[in-house]
Amino acid sequence: MLTLLIGFAISTAVALFGYSRARAFVSERLRYVDAVNHPAAPVLAGVGAALLTMPVVAFLPLVGAGTALTFGLAVGFGVAAGRGDVPRLPRM
């Protein structure tokens, strides 16, 4: 029971970190990049983050594939939220 609780706490912390950092990165650094406004940008970021964390969580005993998927989902939502923070310039 304690192991499950620790794993859930780690997964929640990783998801909150992924969401906040992805949102901040998109709104601060990718402000003038047009590709971030493409509808597939959050999906690609989330899938990429999940694929990058899969090998890492494979070696950790308290977390599993669900943590990697949760991290990918959080990064995708963070990119989508950060994209909403960026003011869109009118096209000429």
C-alpha cells in the first residue's frame, strides 16, 4: 500500500512538473514560432515526451509505463495551454 502511494506521488509530481515546464517553455521561448500553433503540436510533444521517458521508467522500481504516459499527457496539455498564452499576430 505504501509503495502504491509513493508511486502515485511520484507520478503526480512528474506530471505537474511536465505540465508547468512545457507551458512555460511554449509561452516564453516559442512565442514567435509559427509551428507551435499547428493543431498537431501538443500531440507530437506529448508522444515525444512519453517515448523519451519510457526507457527511464523501465529501470525505476516504483513507477511504470503509466507514469511515462501521464508525463506525456501532461506535456501535451502544457503545450496546448502555453499555446493559448501566446498572442496571435494577424496575418498580412
